[in-house]
Amino acid sequence: MTTGTWRLTTLVIRRERLIAPFWMALLAVLAAGQAGRYAQSFPTARSIADFAREMAANRALTAFAGEVHSPTVAGMAVWKNADAIYTVLALIAILTIVRHTRGEEESGRAELVGAGVIGRFAPLTAALVFTAGAMVATGLICALAMISTGFDVTGSLSFGAAITAAGLVFTGVGALAAQLTEGARAAIGLAALVLGVSYLVRFTADGSGLTWLKWLSPQGWSHLVRPYGDDNWAALLPALALAALTAALAYLLAGRRDLGHGLIPQRPGPGGIGAAAQPPVPGLAPAQGTAGRLERRLRRGRAGPGRSGALHPGGVQTGRLGPGVPAPLHRLARGVDDRRLPVADRSQPRLRRRPLPPAGPAAAAQGGTRGPRRAAARHAGQPAALGGRPPVPRPRGQRPHPGGRGPDAGAGRR
């Protein structure tokens, strides 16, 4: 069922070889760069502690960034950027997993690849392997960036684990959404809706002081890890469990659905265009869209079949339509019969081709262009400036003189 997974995984890696390292490095620079700025702005422990106390007293900032768990430079850097990193990484995970699952099916490439020796679950497995690996690599890179700045190793590792947990949860959510819907946009919208609800629950929990609400939010679980504080690793267990559950459900749905289809069907379009448009022929449905609007305007504009040129099965009667009818229908009513093919009208005068100007010696004899005159002069053996004349035209059938001269070349000697 997973035949060809490694080849598809290498294909995904090759397609993401430029964008994935970019956003990994961007998040690592965001985490370590904020810590470096705080280290320069608050050189003493007392100054950073006063800053942490002031930020913790602001309930609005707490709702947006979360609670302050450690009044240190590293703790305040995590408080400043952790929630943004969790949210951005979750969104990247959704876009990546949907692009390589539902996006491939929607474009038709999954069906083309499936014509080879590829297992049913190989595309989903390859997308999950790459996306989950990218989430783990991002957390590890961020942890190494914090360690290289000079912060605690345990706190840095817990911070990287919290980042990875947020990415893994929404990797599974995106894979499940890709199996539920029939389009990539719908899958992204459904997974982004889950992300928005998770953020709203976490926002409400930190803004209201109801810490227990964080246990209902996947982003809240990453906040409950509290890096550089008490490092609560147990808060990662719900994230890992939800990631495994959503991935298992994605596999279950992938094995039971048809390629290109989902559990949630697409909404059908409008059933009709209203009761104003009646079917022109009994048993036929009314025309849709632009054709229906033109038909209704035609019905309103004509005054009657006897006076205004009505459409009938035999063709089009000559007449005039009422106001409000488009110009093409006026031309149609003036006698254009679309059943006949266009036939050439022999009564019309034919176009005459313009004769080409003479060239060569004849053109020089008739006073042609400058080029033929020079050619004729060279043919006569004298330059044009000395008044040379062109050779005498030879009648048809007469052979040239054996000596290469004209027929009267020896008349002077005789």
C-alpha cells in the first residue's frame, strides 16, 4: 500500500528545497534575534525583572502574547515571539501538507503518478513524512539558535519541543482536512478554521485568567510547556496524541474514498434562474446564464410574431424587434439565415491583381528603375554613364551567335 513512498518523498524534498530552508531559518532568526535585542536593552537582571513585571500586569498584552513564565532575557524573548512562531508554523504546516495531497489530486498529477507502481497511501505518507520532518527540524534549529546565543540548554530544548508540537498537530489537521474536502482551497479553509478557533480559545484563556481553557487549545498546549520556567514536558502529550489521531483518520479516509473526491461534497450551483423565464419549448429547461437573460429581453422587446419578426423553426422572418434587444439580434432579425452556408456570389466583380513592374533589359528599354538600367548597361558591355544601350531583344526560337555576340555582330565587317 506504500510502494513508491521513498521516491515520492524525494520528489517532495526536491520541490521544497528552496522554500523550506527559508522559513526554517526565518523562524530561528526571529527567536534568537529577539533574545539578542532584549539582552542589549536590559543588561541587568533587575531591569529585565522590572520589565517582566510591567508586561505581566498588562492584561491586553497577556491575551495576545501569553503569560510571563520567567523574568529573564530568554523567558521574555519566548513570551514576545513564541505565540507568533506557533501560529506561523501551524499555518505553514497546513499549506505544505495540503499542497502535496489534495493539491496534487486537484491538479491531476496524483492520477498521473498513480498510473505507475505507486501504493494507495504513498502520496499521503510522503507528504506526512516531509512535513513532520520539517516541523521537527524547525524546532531543533530554533533550539540550537537559542543555545548558541548563550541560554539554558534545557529551556531551549523545551522551547524547540513546543514549536515542534504545534507544527505536528496542524500537520495532522491539514492531512485530515485534505481527505474531507474535494478542493485544496476548501481543505486550507477548514484547517485554518481549526487554527483560528484554537487561537481564540488560547486568547480567551490568557485574557480572562482561566488557565484551564488552555488545555482545550492545541496552541495552549505549547504555551503550557512554559520554556525557561518549570519546563512542563507533560503538556506535549496531548499534542502528540492529537497529531497521531488525525493522521490515522486521514489514512482511514484515504483508503475509503475515490481519487479526487472527499467526504464533504461540493455545494451545487443554483437550481434555476427564477420563475420569470419560461421554457420556450415544452419539456425543455429554461436557458441558463447569459442565454436566459437574452431570451427574456427578446421576449419583452418583440411586439408580436406578425409585426416584429419572430423566431420560428423555418428560419428568421424579416422585421424589427422592440427596444432593449441587443444589436446581434437586430441583425439576426433582418434576414440572416444561419442554416445556410456562405456561398461565393459570382455576380460580384472579381478583384484584379496589380501587374508586376518589368524587370531586366525590358525594364531598361522602357525607362524602368535604376537597378534594371545598370543591369542592362552591364549586359551591353558599356557603363550607364557613357550612354550604353541595351541589347536588341532576340526573337523567340532564334539561337544566340556562336561567338557570344548578337546576330548583327559581323554586319559591319561585311
